[in-house]
Amino acid sequence: MRAEYDNQLRLAVQSFLFTKDNEYFNKIFEGRTYYGTQLATRLAYFPSPKLRLEAGIFLYKDYGNPRMRQVQPLFTAIYQTGPHRILFGNIDAHLNHNYIEPLFDFERVMLNRLEEGMQYQYTTRRWDIDAWVDWQRQQYRFSDFQERIAGGLVADAAVVRDSSGWLVRVPFQFLAIHRGGQLDTIETPLLTLFNFASGLRVRKEVGRKFLHSWYADAYGTLFHDYSFTRELPYKNGRGLYLNLGADTRFSKIQLSYWRGNGFIAPQGGPLYQSISYTVRNPNYTERNRHLLILRLFSDYKLTDGLTLSTRFEPFYDFTNKQVEFSFGTYINFNREFRLTTLKRD
């Protein structure tokens, strides 16, 4: 936050328009189309240069549905000093956590935009840390549902950074899901699931006219079910996730390899899972998932605060010997406007 924002009242507007078509015909995650609009409008007040208080409203509507999908108030308090940043209320969610896709699904930016709870962020030249809790469903006495909580830690340490453009980082990612509580009237067993990922990230800045940079990532992933009662088909699982990519003048290109064995991540991308998320085959399992994914990303700045993004992602399923793909187009608008500077008594 900036010192000149002290005692200012500002208006923050975020708009997100999206369409994503998944042309899938497998038994793990069937084809579907997302098409809609989201709008978050907030008033932000700065009682001091280190404190930001926000209040607003979030609107979400799917096209082809006359009703709103979600209407929800927004409240956030943000305290920042030096490299430390603490959020209470609506936290920096989804893509801001920087999880790999097997642990945290990209489509949550459309389907589960908001997260509420607490978050601690620490950012320096060497470290990037994000620790967070998302309280997904509150339980009350005699509820006929379980409480739902998610939380995690993403830490990324730069171990090599030099003037020639080399950057080597060691990431660690942890994600926990819990469903339970002691106030409900149902007999559904408690569920506690853990996911881990760690490995090595290498990036080289090239700075040429066409090729800006290239990178290579290698992650090992783990899944463990810590529940007292076994409800899932696998108690433990693992995976290998490799990425090779380049940032060019016109687009970003990434080739991803996934090899999973009994891997389950409740908030991860369904394609990486060993259990089915389909309507017609809900009990289907596939212990060994083996995928090669090509990703083509493009971002176009249309004007200040307005960006058009596209994603084209074909993949080959080695196990089922089939090629499928998805394509998405996204428009993001993100701007802040100063309304006034309030006077102190």
C-alpha cells in the first residue's frame, strides 16, 4: 500500500467475463461449458498507510440462466508493513495462491471465486510465502450438514538468482481439506485429506526479440487420507508433474507431463485425479493417470486495466489412447479510482 493513500476513499472495480469449453469424453471428467460474468465492486478506505478496509458486493451470473448464480457481500481488512501482509475476510484467492494445477484447479477462478478467512503473505527477494484458511461452510447447532474448511501453505525460496538471468527456486506446497464438526445431526464420517508438492523450478531470462524466457519445473506430489473412516477408494497416492515452457513475443507455450498413481486432490484439477467427477460414471476409478498436455496462453492488453486472455489446451491420455482439448477466452477489468480524501477531526 502507498503512503499517499492515507485517509483516502477509493472505488475498486473488478470485472471478469469468461467462456471455457471442455471437449472431454472420458470417464474422469466429462465435457462441459462455462459462460458467464462476475463483478466485484468495493469501497476501500485507508485509515493509515498500512491499513486498508474494504466493503462491497460480488455478483456472478451464468449466461443461459435468468437468475444470479451468486450475490454476496465482501468485507476485508488488510494490514501491510514491510514484507508482511495480513488479510482478514475475503482473502486473495484461487490463482493468487500459486498452486500447481494438480493441487488447485484453474476452473475455481470461475466456479469458486471467493474465499473467506485469514491469510498471511510474506514477500522478499528470496521468499514468497502464502499461508491461508478458507472457511467454506459454517456449521451451527442441529445443522444437517458438515462444516467445511480448506487451508494451506505455499512457500517458494530463490536459491540461485544472478545477473545473467538464471533463477532457481525450491517450492513447497501443502493443502488440507476438512469436513466434519460436532454440531450436526447427520452420521456422515469426518473427512481430512492432505496434499503435498515440492520440487525444483528453473527459469532463464533470455531477453531476445522473440524469445523472452524459458523455464522448467519438476514436482513430486503426495496425497494422504487422514480420516478415521475410509470413504475414498485410495488412502495414499502420488504423482509426478513436469513442465517445460517458454515466454515468447506472441504467446506463452508450455508442455506438461503428468503421471499419477491413486492421486486425489479435492480442490485440484479433475483431469489429474484417479477418481471420477462425472455424472454418468461417478464410481469410476483409474489408479494410473498418464497425460501429456500442451498449453498455449496469450494475453492482450486492450487498454489500461483491461486484458483479453486466451488458453488452448489439448492433451493426450496415454492410458485411454485419446486426444481431447479445452479452449477458453477471458476478459479482465481491474481498476481503482480515488473518490476523495477524508479529513481527520
